[in-house]
Amino acid sequence: MDSTDFYAADFEDDLKAAFLLNNPLKSQHGGDLVCGSCNGLTLLGMIINLTPLIMGLVIWNPFTRRYKKLPVCPVQTFPSYRGFMCFGLGYDSAHDDYKVVMISKADDSNQVWVFGLKSDFWRRSRDLEDEVTTSVGRFANGALYWICKSKCVGFNLKKEVFFDIPLLSDCGPASLFFNSFDALVVFGGNLFFPKLHDKTIEFYLVVSDVSDKGGEVVEGSWRKEFTVENVENISHDVFPLLPLAYSKDGGSILLLDSSGVFWYNLENKTNQRVIIAGLPDVPCSRYSVCWESLVSVGKDSAFDGAAEEGRIDDLEE
């Protein structure tokens, strides 16, 4: 494909068919990235420049078909090809504001920048001391979460401060999935840590309340919520096995593996592959669940079906 294509399938239609969405970036070189999602909004990014690394970002509501391009972050030192950038999109309910958080690793620093949709500008927050190993922050319960080398960190969107979450006692970096991109998942509005044991995968729920406790998380905050067994015929050798949604009756969960999606029955431990018509022959690299909403992307938004040419150049302004 000349550009990254996005498809959507409706749960109300039992995921029978997918339809093509109009990608507001439409990079002719491909590689458009999904950098986060929250309440129907999606954060998209594309590389504008490699050395130094500069990312163009837009917040997009695929249901209203409106998108807003974000100004380039004034990070003081853009990372080189050896550097690292990670992003997250979340909602600050205390201030009724959607915020984008960017962590930029360059040299020995991990600069943290926050963009508020209301204020419409970037501001620098306190640097992060730890090195982040996951590129997309997961939003749950008022915070964005990333995995570091020896722990999980959360960023309280109300207070704009980091807090630590200890990993499970027997889960060091070597215990994480091969692809640490998905070492954390949000499922049913809660944060989960998937742990692989041979052909069994345990999903642990983090127990915390950022809004009431200010992000204070203590030992024992992980609780095993459910287990997926008998996965011999499921492809999780390259991509981890990820939960996406519960069925309407709550008896099954929709799971993603490297071949697509399937329903897993929690009671009898059986699975049924889902065939979604209309998807391209090439494998889809990412799946996510997004609830349809009319949330505004803020002022100076544009329609994702207009002005196809010249859109990419505009991101560099």
C-alpha cells in the first residue's frame, strides 16, 4: 500500500464487514502511526524528518471525520536515530480536557511534554528518570501508563506527575512478551498486564484509583482477573495475545493474535475465529476498540475528506 489504511467494523453488526476510513495523513511513504486513543479520539503520527527526528501529530475523530493538526512540539533536543519518542492520549476529567503526552529520549534525558486541547499549546513537564520501553501510553482511570525497564509508570493527567507501579514479583523484563509494544493493554476501561506461561496466558488487573488517591499504588496492586488456556492453535509467536472486548453476554472475550481476531469462551475454553469481510489480503498490523462519539477535536479542525493534496506539508508548520 502507498499509505497506511484504516478500517472499521461495527460490533452491532457482529463484525461482519469492514469499511475503509479516510486517513487524514495519507503519507505517500506509508508508516502512519496510531499513537493513542481515548473516548473515540485517535492520535495519529507520521515522521516528518529522521535526523533530527520530528513527528507530525493529529487528533482525529473518525466518526465525525474531523481532525486537528498539532503544532510541532518545541522539544529542546530531538533524539537522533538512537533516540526514542513515545506518546499517549488521555482525558483529564478534572479539567474536562484531552491531553497528549510526549516523552522524548535524547542523550541522557527523558523530556516530558504535555499538549492540552483546550490551551492549544505544548508545555514542558518534569523529566522522567526511567527509560520507557513501550511506545504507546495506555489510558485508564485518569492516567497514561508505560512500561519501563524495571517497573510500570503512570502519568496522572490531573496533576501532571508520574507515579510508580511495581511489576509482579516474578515479572522482570525477561518475562515480558517478545513485543513489549503491547506489554500493557486496556480492556473494559481497566489496565491489564498479560503474563505468558507456556500455552496459558494470565491477565492481571492493576488496582488503583488515580483520581481519589493521586496515583498512589502499592505492592499487591495487581490482581489476576482471567486466564486464557488451550491456545495451541492460536498465533502468538510474533504478536502477543491481547483482549479487545467482552461479548454482549459477558461470556466471551474478543482476542487478537498475529492472524486476526477470535472469540474465546471463558467457560468452556474454546475459540472461534472471526472473519471480517472487506479487509485487505495483507495482515492488519493493529486492532483497537473505539466507542463511537461526537467528541470535538477542538478549534481549527478540518474535514478528513477535504484537501487531499498538501496535507502532509502542512504538518511541518
